[in-house]
Amino acid sequence: MAIARVLALDSPIMLMDEPFGALDALTRRNLQDELLRLWTELRKTILFVTHSIEEALYLADRTVVMTYRPGTLKRDLRVDLPRPRDVASPAFNALKKELSLLLMEEQHRHEQDEFKGAAVD
């Protein structure tokens, strides 16, 4: 419904915050492909928030990784893989590994912060 409103208003930017998060894997992939089809046809800028590394790499031309508190830019990574993207390709998986390592560093920082907070109590 929200996508229809954005398209009806002909907004140059679409803001999407975890739109496919609650979906099963097959429906999620179908909607990702439909979003890519719309993007190819309409060429709108899409700002897409996701916690899924694979989804980010499948959809994006650029991914941004944020730090754990304070939320600042940790890495701005161009995704120069050809479309349609093959999630099983070595290049895709190399980027997936790189992003995973960046995120795990931030997860480790979060855990250390939580441990310190528990030790103070």
C-alpha cells in the first residue's frame, strides 16, 4: 500500500525500512525481484534499511554499515556486481564475508558494552 502511494505521488525517492522483514523466504525474494523491476523501469532512488546482509547485496548499488553507539558511518561500500545477482557467486560471497566481519566487530563492541553495564550493577 505504501509503495502504491509513493508511486502515485511520483516521489523521486522511496524510503523503505525493513519492508520484507516479516515475510517467508520465497515471498521475500519475489518482492525483492519486483522492487528491482520497478527500480529498473522508474529509476527512482531507493533508501532501503535492512539487517540482512544478503538482501542488501542483492538489491543495492551501495551499502552503508553503521557503528554501534554512537551510530556513525563505519563503511560505505559500492556493490559493483552485475545484475541479476548470483547469490552463490564467489564475488557475492566475498562481499558478504566482508560485510559480515564489519558487522561482527560492531556486535562485539555491543556485547562488551553490555558486559560492562552488567558488571557495574
